[in-house]
Amino acid sequence: MMASTNTAVVGGKRSRSEIPGYSKDERERRWRLARDLMDELDLKALIVYGDREGAAPAPFAPDTYFTNDRPGAVLVFPRHGEPVSLTALPMGVTDHMEASRRGEEVWIRPENLYAGKMGKALVMALRELKLETAPIGVIGLEPYPPYYFDGAIPYTTWQTVLEAFPKARFKPVQREFLNRTAQRSREELEVLRWSARAGEAICQAMLAATRPGVSEAAIYAAAMEAAPKHACFTAMILLGSGKEYATWGPPSWTYRPHAPRPVEEGDVVLAEVFASFGMLETQHQPTIAVGKVHEDFEKAAKVARASYEAGLRALRPGRRFEEVAGVMEEPVREAGGWHVHPWIHGMNPFGTISGLTGLGDLPEAGRYGRVGEIPMVGGDVELRPGMTFAMEPNCALGRHVVNLGGTVVVGEAEPIELNRLATRMMRV
């Protein structure tokens, strides 16, 4: 099933649009990738751990790569045979039933789908496949920035497996998996383009909602309303505003009880949009200037844009990730600025990140304890066509921060920008 004709809302008007989907060929490509990995590393099976769907579309979801199904399962993928999926709850099974009844593209046969994601259930599956002493690759034990720097598999789950199979040989293979899946196929790129179009619409909705006197909550609501209108999901929007604003994250009123801030003349509204469709995500980095803003915001916007353009020039097949991160950092360093968050990281899947050091010259920084650093991860990764990156250059000049950018695909020669609206400072 390559695509289905659905009615979507685009630009406030209803139109007929082809919503992309995956074919059986895409399933075979992915399963062949798993078998090739096992052949190369002489493994008898893979254990593939997927994070819970309760965290919205799971931030760590290699299970869906092989199931095209509801996230939150753990798979046992034997070298010879089809993957077995252990869903977290029985609803994963009933969801599979409904999808099959509606003719949707499901990849796991009913006989290979079980309810129960606990360590004991995983032990049972491994025993049924006679893998008690086999060499097994594991996806979920290694760092996965920016979410799981110590791995995603819960301690108790993994301890149960180790105690049950003291003679088995387990090998972390997440890095090898990431290297193979980072190059997205033609079908996957169509899904990403849909996410990007939805993300552009969300940014446009935020821009239309922003004006003096409107609260941050109203801007947030406009963004969240736009997402499902374009068959897209977003778990949250990172958002803040002010004439000075030197942090990054969700609005503080989502976790600390207080009134949402009203936007004023001279503010900037800073945001990050996560547009997800079919478990593939694009990220968008809107900065909206409200009227005349401080000159440091204007300077920071020029620096961030220069960083973005430098990254586009560097994002070429054969280059290393650390080279791109390095050239993107130069304009900010030369301007005497600092970064409020990493300025580039890999996407779909995550795995490379530029890192983050320091808090600039903020006078309060000395009052805090060990602030720490986010080290660069995956600096030696070689760029290949089809890899996707969130290019999110940000420049902080004191307390004046501007964040720009979006999702870019490594092309055969030139990079492919999936969105443009948020790559420059917007104005109202």
C-alpha cells in the first residue's frame, strides 16, 4: 500500500492529497537490513527494545522500524525466520486486529504477536526460539542522545534476561543499526516530506497567532490545533518569550503552576516544533520578533542564519558529522555568543549530536552546582545520501537568544531543505 487518497486541510482549505504509506517492498528492505547485520556480526538473533508509547510517539522506537505498528514493543528477530513482537498491553493486539480488518499495512503475522513486555515474557520468547546459548545482538543498551545517555532498556528487564541465560552472548549493536538505518529510502523520504509540510503549517499558525496581548498559551494552542489538521502529531511545543529569554524547553506553565505570559511589543517568541507522521519526525525552529526588538536579537538572528548557511554548505556526502558541527559553531564563536542548546543533531534515528558546553557569561551561573556538559556524540559518522539532520543554529548574546532552522536531508550532491519558513527570523 504505497499511498491512500485522503482529505487533508492545507492552508485552511480542504483539498485532496496523497498521504504516503509503506509497501511490502519497504518491509522487505528493512528486514533484509536486519538479516544482513546478523550475518555480518555472526548473530543468531536481535533483541530490539522499543520505548513506551505513553511518552507520545516513543522517543526511542526501533521496534516500529520492523513492525510498522504501534510503538512500545520489544522484538526478538531471529536470523532465520520472522520477528516476534511482545507488545506492552493487550490493546496492541486488538489494534493489530483492527488494522488488519481495515486493510492497513501490518507487517507482523498474528501468530508472532504476543501481549506482555516484561523480562519474563522476553525470556519465554527466547526459549521458544531456542536461543539460550546463542550470540544475540541487542538494540537498547547503548546511549541514545538526547534521551537515554545510559541506554533505554530498564534494569530489571535486562537483569531478568541475564539471569535466565548465563551462557548466552549478548552484543550491543545499536551503533551498527543506526549506521544502516540513517539512510532513508525513497518511501521514507516521502513520509518525511509530509511531516515537513505539516511542520511548516504549524509554524505558520504560530506566526498568525502572535501579536501583543496574546498569551503564550494561545500561540501554543494554535500550533497544537494545526498539527492534526494536517494528519500530523506533535506531543508538545518548546516555547518561551520575552525581551530577554535565555533558556530552552516547554513553557514553564506546563510543569510549574502559574499564568501563561502575555506577549508584549519588543518580545521574541522562541519555539521548537516537532512534527511526526508515521514515526518519522521533522523539527522546525521558529523565532518570531514582535515589533522592534533589541539590537542583540537582530545580531543573533544574522549569526544564526550564517551558521545555518555554513551548515548547508558543509552537509555533503563523505564529510564527517564533526566537520559540519564545527563550521556551524564558528559564526557563533566569532560573534562572542554561546549556545542555549545543541546546534545540529541526527534524526530518524537520533544518534549524532553536536554537544553543548557552558552557559555563556550569565552572572548567575556561578551560584549553581556542577552544570556539566553534553559531549559531541558520533563525530566520526560519515554523511551519506538519505541521512536527515535537525539543523538548529542558535546564538545567545547575553540573555538575547535566537534559534532558527529545520530538517535537512543529505542529498546526492546538494542538501535538501525540507522546510524554509523557520530558517529566518519571522516578524509580526
